[in-house]
Amino acid sequence: MPEQKRDYYEVLGVSKGASDDELKKAYRKLAKQYHPDLNPGDKTAETRFKEVNEAYEVLSDKEKRSRYDQFGHAGIDPNFNPGGGFGGFGGFGGDFGDIDLGDLLGSFFGGGGRQSRNGPRKGDNLRANVTISFEEAAFGCEKEISLNRNESCEDCRGTGCAPGTTAEVCPQCRGTGQVRVQRGGGGMIFSTQAPCDKCHGTGKIIHSPCGTCHGSGSTRRQRRITVKIPAGINDGQAISLRGQGGSGTNGGPAGDLIVGVTVRPHAKFRRDGTSVLLEQPVTFLQAVLGAELTIDTIDGPVKYDLPEGTQTGTTFRLRGKGIPSLNGRGRGDQYVTVKVQVPTRLSQHQKDALRAYGQAMGELEEAAPTPAENIKSFFDKKKKKK
């Protein structure tokens, strides 16, 4: 069963009669509150951000808002049919004659049956990826990326016409980009809208195309763009650069460039949110007697006094040595876990010293004299008697 959507007015926290300014004010406040860049890793905030955008996208459009007010969420479904199918119209009786389907739907949807196909359109969103180091992710950096994108033609300024010429308004569709097509059946004639075949839905006819873009209004160019990576960004997050995507058509705005960020793993450090994790090896002697250690951090090495008798697995904190918050509010900490290293190759002298330590601690019994030690002891006694 599909998830039940919340009322759009409830989502934005406004009344049904809210003005455009009230809608915009409520949207900006909530969009800022739940923006993914300010709530990294927060799935609830991400869901709310999408919900707020969806609500504002509908309520800020007069036509969609009118349909939503009449029919709720079903009214903005592109497949929604308020009549439940035209077969049911027979029960009304009478001769419908020439019915304009656009006008019919417009009466249901508040006058929205016809929509020009040659209006301003936003350009394509583009995607790119950049790989950075652990430290660059922590402190931020700038990276230059190369991409190919459609840009407004400089020679014709996006009109598609050769310099000194203009496009003709299509005489067939009168610049709307659409024509009425009639279809009949069962004693009824329906009129629908279709793209104009003379101007291909553009609403204009170019007699002298631009020699550079050949009438398209845009050209393909390679660009190098500098991307500012914010401090604290994490692996898998993305940055949106508004207006850096493909050029729009018919005066529409350019699309956006979405840059995905990959962070290379570090040889020593691991990351958990804004915390940096590090395993610090120490010798048995350092753990027992204590020592001044040199600890690596993303800021550089720092000194730390290890207490006597530190056990392996002990974790201590270095305050403020973690990752800066993405919203610029402070830094995390670094957590250092002690790992006591057990020696694997010892000389005989070192082994004897450890056995003596074990005897002193009561962990080993005093070893019995070896035959060689007994012989040496016998001759030592003989010498003393002489």
C-alpha cells in the first residue's frame, strides 16, 4: 500500500488561503532548516527537505494549486482523470457534438487544459565526480574539474538565427507550438492538443539559421570549473553548483552541476562522523612504566603523557583534534586506542630477564640449577675449602 502523503499546507505550516509571500517565507525557512548540507547523514531531515520542496513546487504554481485544492493529491497526478473515463458521459444524455478536450479538462482543472510547449525551459543538470584526500575532506580545498556542456551560442545569443535576422512566428500554431487535432467516434468529436508539425513545437520558424549553432541556439563546449569543497564533507556526499549545468532553452535558466565527492581512505586514521579514530602501538615497557608519546593527528604530531599501567585497548581523547563540522560549528575529537605490542623475537639474555621478572612477580617458580651450574658450584666450593 503506498505511503499516505501529508497535506501540502500542513507540510509548509500555512493556511489554505495563504498568500504567495507567506508560502515563499514558510518554504525558505523550512528548506534551510532541513537542507542536507546542514544535516549530513540525517535521513529524516533529507525526507522532510524533499517533502517541503514537493509541497512548495505544487502550491507556488497557480494551476497545480487550483487542482490540488479541488482534488487533493490525485489532482496533480498527470494520469488523473476527474471524469473516471469518458465512457461514463453517456448518462448525461444529449448530443455533445464537437467537444474540445482541452477546454473540458480546463473546466475541471481551473483552466489548465492548454500549456505552451515553447516556453522557457531549464537546462539539463550535469554530474561530475572528484576524489580528495582524508585531510582535504577535513579542512576543505579547491578542485578543478573538466566537463562538456551545452552553452548559449555566443554568435546568435541563443536565438538560433543568423546575425541580423529574426525568427518568424509559426503561422500554423501562431507561436504556441501546439495545434488542435480532432478525433471522432461514437457520435462524438474530441479535440486534443499536439505539437505543431510545421515548427516542431517551437512556435517559431528560423529561415536563416546561425552558422555556428545551426539554429539550435546552443553549442557544445569544454570548460574547466573550480569547485570549492567545504571543510567537513564526507565520502559519498555531493555539492550542487547552481547555474553550472547545461544552458536553458527559450530564455530558461541553466541547469545545475552536481559534484559527487569520493574521499580516499587514510593509512592511519578512520572517521566516524566528526570523530577521528587512531590505533596507537606502544611497547610493553611504555605501558608498564608510562611514557611520553608522539601522537599523529590531522593537524600534525602532538605530545601525550601515557600513564603507568595503561592496559591494551584503553582509549583516550584529544579534544578538538577531529573533523570540523560541515555547518562550521566547532570540531570533533580524536580518539586514540592503545595497542600493546608483544615482542616476537627475543635474545636469550632478554628471555632470562623476563623470566627473572616473572619470578619476581610470582608468576614463575625459581628454576632448578642446571647440570652445568651444579658442576660449577661444586668446584667453587672446593676452591673455597683450599
